[in-house]
Amino acid sequence: MRKRLYLAIGLVLALTLSGTLGYALSQGSDNNVTQEESQRLAEDYLVSSPTFAFDGMEDTLRQVSTHTARCPSCWAFEFEFQCRHAGYGDRSGQVVAEVITPHTASIMVEEGEVVDAVMDEVWDMMKQAETITVEVGGSFILSLDSNPTTGYAWHAQFDAELLELIETDFQPSSEAIGAGGVESFEFRALKEGDTEITMVYERSWEEGYIEKVIFSVHITEAED
């Protein structure tokens, strides 16, 4: 009975450990992961990511550069590809612009595991959020396509202890009646830390929304 109990505990631990290894190679030790295997892992990660899986154009995908890192079996791979619509992530159910959009993805692989993946230098592929780095006291602007004449508008959800919304603005794309444009939100960083801004495109009198964008904000100490 005790042996059966030990075996059961060992099986549970093995399954738990295997589930925490992340997106990694299933074969090979830390010392024999090759550059070719790492590149294949990086490409598989990109192709299965929500942005590419939604509308990525496979015939446009190409690997454009490789950088060797200082740690053993560590490489950074850069890819280029195009999507059929604007935006990032899984845009199912959202109203998105139907326009060919070029992207660049940088994926870091360490010893057979993807440890960092960023698209266009702003979209964190692992967190599925846009990333902004700003110093304490610094400000930044988020600009999003909008059309107030439809009744829809962007609303910001954020941590008021870390960020302050300074100003909002809307600039129409033309003087035509009903023209859309760009809605902007200026934020100031109040203190050091990591936080998120969730932008929701919705009508105030209706439940639900048609688009949501999450920005990850990394606030650093101000340099002297």
C-alpha cells in the first residue's frame, strides 16, 4: 500500500513538473540543443502565437537574423511576416482594419526554451500585451483609431497609484461628417513599478465592447 502511495505521489510530481517547463524542446539535454533546433522552436512558437494564428500569411514568413547570446545554447532569432489585418493577438469578434500589416518578431531561446518574445518592439507575445517603458515623472501617449459619431469611445482602466491620466484628445482624419480619427490618452508615470492599462472600445449605454487592448507599462526610476 505504501509503495502504491509513493508511486502515485511520484506520478503527480512528474506531471506537475512537466507542466511547468513552458514552451520547450521535448528532447535533448541542456548541453546538446542545437541552433537549428532552437530556430525551429522559435518559428513554431511564432506560428502558434495568437497574432500569427489569427491571420498570419505563411508565405511571407522568413527568418532574417540570428544573434548568439553569452549563455550556453542561447540564441535570439528575428522573423518578418505579414498579417491580413491590423492589430495584435486574437482579434476574433473585433472590428479590425482589413489591411496588409508587416510585423517583426524577436524570439529568445535559452537551452531549448522560449524565454522572451516581442513583436514590433511593443507587443509582448508571452504576456499578450503591449509593453511601454517610461521613467518616473515621464509621460507617454496612447493613440487608437476611433469614431465618436458611432457612439463608441475608448475608456481607460488603470492603477491610479502608478499612473495619472493627464489629457485626452480626438483628432478627426478629415472634415467630412461622420469621419473617424485618432483618440489619444496622455499618461504620466507616478512611481516605480509594473502595471497595465486596459483600453476598452465601447458604448457607455450598452453592455459588452467591440475591442479591448492591453498595454503593459514598466516604470523605472528616473535617472539623475
